[in-house]
Amino acid sequence: MPRKGSKLRYKPKREYRYTAKDIAELAGMTQKALSVAKFRGKVDPGDFKSVISFLTRSIIEKRLKGDLFAAAAGVAKRGGKTESQVSRKRPKKAVRRR
């Protein structure tokens, strides 16, 4: 217990940061899908209240679709490119040995 009349110790304010990647991961969507939602006015990443309401809606929608045990922080589905899509070359054909 502090002494009567003494001042409380100084506590520095904590600062929290989040990125668009964090929001997309928590919502269970890709960054491109998040940018579409941002363009349509469903979320404003600069406004914390907007981000929280967007994440709450996305979690509720997942649960209403039937996934009752949907994780609050699901990993977004990421479509990877194959080697031929990255290098624009045709893939080598497999050589059959006899």
C-alpha cells in the first residue's frame, strides 16, 4: 500500500500497432479481400472501432454459416502460385525410364 499523500508511480502509456495483414488474418481472409472490403466501405483500417466491428461481424457470419467452432483468429487461405506461373516457363515433362 502506498503511503497516504504519496504520488502514484509513473506508468508509460502502452502503444499497440496492427497492420492490414493482421486484420486480414484475424478475419480469415486474404489481404486482397480485405482491400476490396476497404474499398466498399465495410472497414476503415485507420479507425480502431471500425476494425473491431468488422472482425466481430466476420466471426459471427462464420458461425452462422454452420462453423460453430470457428476460431476467432483463423489463418487466411492463401493461394500459392505454381512454378510455371511464377517463371512463365513451361514445366519440364517427366522423363520415363525403361
